[in-house]
Amino acid sequence: MADQADFNARYGRWAIVAGASEGLGAAYAAELAVHGLNLVLIARRDELLHSLAFELSRKYGVETRTFTLDLSAADAAEQIAQTTGALAIGLLVYNAAFSAIGPFLERSLDDHFREIHTNIHTPFKLIYLLGQRMLAQGYGGVVLMSSLSAFQGSAYISTYAATKAFNIVLAEGLWEEWREQGVDVLVCVSGAVKTPNYAASEPEQTGGLGDMTMAPDQVVREALDALGKQPYVIPGRMNRVASFVMRHLLPRKSAVKFKGGILRRMYVEHK
Ligand SMILES: NC(=O)c1ccc[n+]([C@@H]2O[C@H](COP(=O)([O-])OP(=O)(O)OC[C@H]3O[C@@H](n4cnc5c(N)ncnc54)[C@H](OP(=O)(O)O)[C@@H]3O)[C@@H](O)[C@H]2O)c1
């Protein structure tokens, strides 16, 4: 990551972490606090948010605000833009996501739309609203979380993977549009990460590929290191190798079948 003075010059004084109460989101908040950024922490679980905010203020002397909000709500982005209107927001990390795992038709339409709202609508509108402020102030950054499952169709998490593909393509386009106007955009295309949410999905290990799961703080460090240098990052050497094979060596049809086999073993056959 850039040194602190450079980081503050590029991303100002305040960062929003949307989906901050645990796991990767909490790790983003902690790493940004180390770099002296004040934080707006957003999630649904109030108590977790408050204790994280208290801990980060105490440890790093940063200011914190907490905002208890369901990011799948239709007006979530507007609420955030309004609540943070008086703060000079220089960085948006959109980390929250919803993944409805299982055969496509065994999940309700509501679940699929919750994925689309949480993973696409809200970050899209937030980027639109906060992007206007960032371009006007001439500095800023946006980090979106995506997944290796977005590089090809991914059976049993088809909608989730498609929402994450949207995030990759959006971030890359905006990186190119905004990079010369002082606003950095990055999408972090992550493999499996040891978060409470990942553990709660009860994967049958990694479907036979060995344990490639990463620690949240490792992923966050690689993401923030890449911010301002490139449009996307794949944290972890093994993940970069695996994604190279999947995208450039295997025919796409084989990649889709291979990924589907892994996900079937992880989430369907052992249930
Ligand atoms: N973990 C992995 O293996 C993995 C792999 C690839 C990509 N990713 C991506 O990394 C990101 C985070 O990973 P994770 O799922 O493991 O979670 P995490 O960062 O450990 O936790 C998700 C955070 O988002 C919040 N959140 C979720 N839905 C929300 C909603 N509707 N409204 C408000 N806050 C919400 C949760 O808080 P509350 O529950 O308190 O609201 C929590 O703080 C996601 O974008 C995911 O797609 C993860």
C-alpha cells in the first residue's frame, strides 16, 4: 500500500466500508484505520459494528460512525449518500454480498433478487452517487469485491457469479474512465477466504483441490496494495495460477464443467 501521506492525499480522510461487521469487511476497516482513515462502518448487526468501531478508535485514534442498514434495501445507496453528505468521503469499499447457494430453481425468486440488489443495485447506485462527489473533489477510490467464480458460469451459485461478473466489468471500465481524473477503481477477484460467512456456507472443503483458503487480512493487504496501480487483483499466488489455467488454458466449456464439478462436490453432493 502507498505510504500514509500518499494514501491520505489520494483517498482523503473518510472511508466507507459497506459490509464491515466481520470477516473481510472488518479486515478492510482495520487496515484503513492503520492508515489513519476515519471510517463509516455499515452492516446490519449493530452490536458487532459498535464494538469494531470502538476498538478501531481506541487502537488507532480514528473517528468512526456506524450505520445499521440492510444493503439489499431499494434505497440503501441513497440513505448512505445522504447520511455521509457532510463527510469528505475519499474511499468506498463495497464488501457486502449475498450468495444463494444451491440448484437454481430450489432458491426462491426473492433470494435471487436479494443477490441482485445487494451485489449489483446498491453498489452500482453508490458508485454513481459517490463517484460524482469524488470526481468533483478530484480524488478518491472505489474497491469492489468479486470472486473467482465470476470468471465463468458457476453452477449452483449461478446468480451470485453473474452479479460478481458485473462488478468486474463495471470496475474495469470505470478504472479506465476515471484514472486520469484522480479516482482509482479496483475490483478484488478473490478465491475462498476464511470468513464466518464462508464457514457458514458449509463447503465440503474445496471440492478436492486442497485448501487454498486465505486469511481476510492477507486478501485486504493485496487489494489495497493494488489500488491505484491496476484495475483488478487476484489475491494469492495459487489463485492467480488457477485462474490463469481456467481462463487461458482450458476451453471455456471445460472451465464451466470443471467449476461446476467442484461446486457440486462442495455444496450439493455431501448435503
Ligand atoms: N469468503 C469468501 O470465500 C469469498 C470468496 C470470494 C469473494 N468473496 C467476496 O468477499 C466479500 C465478503 O465476503 P464474505 O461473504 O465472506 O463476508 P464478510 O466480509 O466476512 O462478511 C460480510 C459482511 O457484509 C455484511 N452484509 C452482508 N449482507 C448485508 C446486507 N444485506 N446489508 C448490510 N450488510 C451486509 C455482513 O454484516 P451483517 O451480517 O452484520 O449485515 C458482514 O459484515 C463478498 O463480496 C464476497 O462476494 C468472499
